[in-house]
Amino acid sequence: RSVAIVLGTRPELVKLTDLVRLLGPAAHLVHTGQHYDEELSGRFLSELGLPEPTFLTGVGGRPRAVQISAALGQLDELFTAEPPLAVVVQGDTNAALAGALAANARRIPLLHVEAGLRSHDRNMPEEHNRVLIDHIADVLCAATPENRANLLAEGVDVARIAVTGNTVVEAVHGQLPGARERAALLARHGLADGGYVLATVHRPENTDSAEALRAVLTELAALAADLPVVLPLHPRTRARIEAAGLDDLLAPLTVSAPVGYGEFLALARHAALLVSDSGGIQEECTVLGRPLIVVRRSTERPEAMGDFAELVEPGPEIGQAARRRLAEGPEGLARLATLPSPFGDGRASERIVTLLTAAVAPQLLAAAA
Ligand code: UDP
């Protein structure tokens, strides 16, 4: 019998890689297909060396309730045919919520990686997913003491919570290409170390409103007058830009398709500044020692704010904050490089395996052997 790891998006693949490796043959990956295309998932499975998952069908590209219910029905069938020892989910996606509900319905022990994040922003579907998962999980792996405090404030039993650190730290350490490879990559892109901005935009709050999307792209285009702005474009954002007729704003930017994880980390490691609405990049910037402008209304990762990151709304504040950070120059970057990441020491996955083993199953060891 195995441990079912239910996931469906790019950041889950990244953040569960080390855990899957440590579990070895005991890990059974179930991919809901929430993001399933080659750019966002297929290449990540092979790049990260993950085993072939069982794929669910009819989930990707559907409305949220349909994604959850379609995945839930198929997971229940899978878990009935082959009951896992435990179910592991990560983060706050629809895939993670479906995995959690399926485990709960079959009374299978549920472990939540990255528990206790809270934006307190009830407009974000992810906030609802997180709260629901945390309240039904048996083992909650909080990345930071702040995450643990969020859970305690909601009355979650202290005995269910452990502070493990965030698995993204070991993902960055494991996947960042070596210095020579990074130098070759920069040369290939025609970029100078510390001489460009790396940006990503994909959250609905920035893409689904043409006004917000125009504001973000206008600021990036203005920054591109001073230094190259590299934008690996998420397929959803590309579609919205075309629909809103904003293509012209891309002209000054260095636009590409989404890049693989190692390449993204390498580009981020040598950027003068990151601009993004991503959750994971708020953590990665602290491991890579790079400043980040977070283009969002709210964040569930306040630990990154201050030295590493700052939160701004779409609009002129982006350019103002970016120029302030860029003005700190190489000294600013050197200072960040000396600061520890608030997200852990790179051993979260090891701690999670220990918790999983202790909490759910001595059989786990037998299955892994
Ligand atoms: N990422 C990547 N290639 C790209 C853009 C991002 O590998 O072209 C990685 C990034 O480093 C982070 C993850 O994808 O680990 C973030 O995924 P996303 O922004 O889709 O989700 P979020 O973090 O907001 O949940």
C-alpha cells in the first residue's frame, strides 16, 4: 500500500518533489489535471524526476466547483479500489481540496503540507480552500511559527500541528542550476548578471480585469525603458492580453513561454528585481536573496514582507516601488544575500516524512522497503 499524493498544478509539483523522492516507491502521485498542459506540468514531471502519476480526467479548464467535484468522484473510486495508507496534499489549490475531501470521506489519514497560510482575504478562492483543508487534516505541517499561530487562532488542536519549514527551500537548493550553467543561460538570453527585471503575472485579480492587466503591463513597459524586463507568460495571461487588445504593451518586454523550473530559478537568482503575483515566488525570493515587488491586494506570506518583498496594488505604485529597490543597487542585493530565509532550513520534507511515518503507518516503512 502507498501514500497518495494528490496534486494538480505547477507549484505543487515543485514543492512535493523532495517528499516524493524521500518516500520512494511508497509514493503514488495522483494528478487531477487542474493545470495540465506541457508548459505548466508535463515538462515539470520529467524535469523534477517525478514518477508517472495516475491522471484524472475532465478537471482542467472547468469552473471551480466542477473541478472539485470531478476530481472528488474519481478520487473516491481510486481510494475505494486501492485504499492508500495516507493522503498528502499541498497548499491551497482545488486539487488539494478535492484530495482532502476524498481522504476525509474514506477516513484516510490526511496530511497537509503548507498548512496555516492566511491572507484573510475572503475574495480569494484559495483562502477558502486553505481553511477547509486545515480543518479536516489530521497532520498539519505549518511552514512557519506565524502559520502555526493562524491555526491556533482558529481553534485547531495544537496536537495536530507541527512547524516544519516550507519544502520550497529544499526545492530551490536542489533545482537551482550550478554557477557555470547559469552563466551560460544568461549569455544565451543576452542578459547581464543583476541587469534585468524578471516578472510573472497570472492571478485572476490581475488578469481578469482589463484595467488591472493594463496597469501592470504599462508599469512593466515603462521599466523596460531602463533595463530589460523578462516576462515568461502564463497561458491564461496571454489569452487575456489578446482578448483585451493589450498586445502593444508587450512590445518593449522580453516575452517568452513559461520556462522550466531550473531555468526560472537561474533567471530569478541573477535578476536585479522580481515583480510577480505568484505565491511561490514570495518564498523563493528569500532563498535566492532577490527583492520582489508583489502585485496583489493581500498576501498569505507576510514573513517575506519587509527586507525581501513589498506588496503593491496594480498601478503606478509598481514603478515607484521597483525604482526604489533598483536604486539600492549591488549593495542592496549583497545585503539580502546575508539574510536567512524565514521559510526554513531546507529540511522540511525530511520532517514531514517523519511525521507521516509516526502519525499514520508503521506499514509505510514496510511499503518503502
Ligand atoms: N515558475 C516556473 N516557470 C515560470 C514561472 C514560474 O518554473 O515560467 C515557478 C516558480 O518558480 C514557482 C512556481 O512556478 O515555483 C509558481 O507557480 P505559480 O506562479 O503558477 O503558482 P503560485 O506560486 O502563485 O501558487
